[in-house]
Amino acid sequence: MSDSAWQIAAMLIYLLGMLAIGWYSYNRTKDLDDYMLGGRDLSPPVAALSAGAADMSGWLLMGLPGAVYAEGLVAAWIAVGLTVGAWLNWKVVAPRLRAYTQVANNSITVPSFLENRLHDRSRLLRLTSGLIILVFFTFYVSSGMVAGGVFFESSFGMDYRTGMLVVVAVTVAYTLFGGFLAVSYTDFVQGLMMVCALVAVPLVGLVAVGGLPAATAAIQEVDPGRLDMIRGATSIGVISSLAWGLGYFGQPHIIVRFMALRNAQEATAGRRIGIGWMLFSVLGAIGTSLVGIAYFVQHPELAITDPETVYIRMGQLLFHPLIAGFMLAAVLAAVMSTISSQLLVTASALVEDLYKALGRAPQADSRYVLLGRLAVLGVSLVACAMAWNKGGSILELVSFAWAGFGGAFGPTVLLSLYWRKLTATGALAGMIVGAVLVGWWGTASGGVFELYEIVPGFVGNVLVAVVVSLLTFRPQEEITVEFDESKRLAELLVAEESAPV
């Protein structure tokens, strides 16, 4: 068999595996709670790896290695910010959110939680949140579909639109039928594929270049500054990179995994597994790029022209074509895991936060599940139409959407969990100001505007939400009881963590 035949075989095995998981999950999905939140029955390993896979996308296997390959370790500051942000998200948000969403009328989406937590009778908070999710994620999903089409085009010479349709067909199939369980289980498998590939490439590559001393010497031969995280860094650049970590608190497709844990106590195990996965993955991605520099110094005839292909090219050069095919599939896995998670959150916003909020009478769960599947299909078609003619910068769109969610939802989620005086009016005002600031700042340029737009959006949201809440706060016994109960459950977890073994 030719190398390409082996790689295509690996890709087919992967895609069929994803469909099989979708079928298994379909048979376990009985009602809307199952479809949107997996019946709150996720184990810590599945929650942790699915959150990581949904978060990282193709950036982890192509964007980060490419940036470090081209610029050196100075490009790794964003990885530091994301790792710290992910740890804080698991530590600060996960246990309290899991407890509070159950206390607050068993909320199964972020907008419904905010409405129930703040007892917003106007429904404006829920509707605004749902609209923000719908708009941002439709563009976000579209960018993932573009990435899938480009992947097939660059890896196999396939027509861009044909490759995109393959990605869309498989991802939509298992998401549409299997719902949250299918998305979480496929993300778990995809997360394992990603971390295994990112650990294997630099280790095998290190052996191929003659060990660590030889790799270091080769990198220094190119540019000693490649191993320096400080050289070339600016204060605004470092702050902007670290600020990516703020985005975690407001990403609906990530924090929904916390809501799906079996109980708040399992957030501890989820945090340890999730951050362990992230450390191995990020260090593997950075190691891949550094070993790649050394390898191509020793083999200049094989040098790459596109830094973002360093992981793919190293996998093809160092491993059997079948294994290289699964490493290619890991890139596709990263893209598909993010698309599927965002599709489901967008569908839940349409059904749970817009349709049900505007509906006049409750309907059977089976009808809501059907509407959820139709919503997945509808959003997919719109996103696919937007991606049909590839154009624009995927990374810029992802960066903007990440900032938008972080600025709009991040402070609101944190304040709702930890500040009892937050009001619905304050949350709504802060959310709108955060989103508007992100949009305005992101279109400006030069000077202070080079600062990543999530920073002004996040800070503006906090300030407005606090001021407006203090002006509109009126004690409500029911809200106080729920807040105290969620706090009690979270404190039990803290006590368990600190207890001697």
C-alpha cells in the first residue's frame, strides 16, 4: 500500500469510530436532559478530556507548534495563560457551578442558570444570553468547518468543499443523533488521540536528532533566542497572551461540562485529570516545534515552508504511514471536537433559551429533543453556507469569539457564583457592556488598542455589573437560601479536599 492509502485507511477507521460512538449515545438518550446535558452523569475523566478537546481545537496541534517554530518560546506565553486559566476554571467555577445549577431549578444551560440564579422574571437576561451564544457560535462553527476543509485540502489534495462536507456530515451525524453524550464521548477519544500524538512526536523526534544536547545545539545554531521566553516580548504582548486565560470563565461549551458532572465532589478529580492532560498536550506541542527546528536543521532538504505544518510533517517523517494517518486524524479530531461542542451549545440556546423561553405552553420532552436535533441541523446548514467560500482569518475570528464570550459571560458567571448581591439588571448591563467593549476595542488599532480586547471587556463588565447591582439590589429570601445552599455544598468539597488521607 502507498503512504497515502495507509493514511486514508486510518482516517476512515477514525471517522467510522466517531459514528459508532454517536449510535451508542443515541440509544442512551431518552429525554431533553439527556440530550443537552447527558443526564448529569459524566465521569471526571470524560468531563476533563472532553472539556480540553472542545477547548483546544486545531490551535493545539497546528497553531501553537507553528508559532513556537517560527518565533521561539516567546510565543508560548499564551499557553501559560491558558493553562493557568483552565486550572482556575476547574478550581473556582466547576464545583460551585455544578452545585448551583442543580439548586437553581436544575438549570441545564448557562442562560437558564443565570435566569434561575437571579430570578429574572423579565426573561431578558436569558434571551440576551441565548442570542449572544447563537450569533457568536454560528460564526465559530463556521470557522471550524473551514478548518476541516482546509485540512483535507492540504493533507490529501482533496477539493476544499468536499473535505468540508465530509467533516460536516460526520460531525453533524453523531451530534444530531447522540447529543451531549455523543459529543462528550467522542471528545474523550479525540482528547486521548491528541495527547498521545503530541507526546509521541517530540519523544521520537528527540531520538531521531541524537538526544537533548544535539537538539539544543541545532536550535542555537539557527537562533539562540528561540529558547528565550523574554527576548522580543513586550509588556502589552505578554499581558494579552496571559489574558486568554480569562476567557475560560465565560466559554459555554467548556463550562457546560462542569454542569454535567455526577456531583460537585468530582470536580476535584476532573481538575487533576484535565490539567494533567493540558500540561502534557501543551508541553508536547511546544516540544514538537523545538524538536522540529533541530530535525530540519539536520535535514535541510526536508524543510517545511509553512510553520503550522511542523506537527503533521514530523509525524509523516518519523512514523509508519498508518500511525502517521492516526496523527493526521488527531488534527481532524481537534477540529471536530470543537465543532460538535459548539453545535450542541448553539442548539441548546435555540431550544432551551429562546424557543422555550418564548413558548406559551410546556411540551413533551420528546418534542424538545426533536427540536434540538433540528436546531443542530439548521445551525449546521447556516454555518456550512457561510464556510462554502473560504475567506477571512480563522484565527482572528476564533480570537474575537473567545474574547466575546469571555467578556460577556466570564464576569457574570463568577459574580453569580460568589457575590450574593448581583442582580438581574446588573448582570444584563455588565454583559452588554462587556460584549460591546470587546467589539469596539477589537476594531480599533494602535497603541493601547493592541491590548487583547478581552481585558477591557472583562473589566468593563465587572465594573458595570457591580455598580448597577449595588444600585438595584433588594434582598430576596429565596435567592439567599439558594446561594447559601450552593455555598454549603462547595464548602463540603473544600473540606473533603483538605482532609488528611
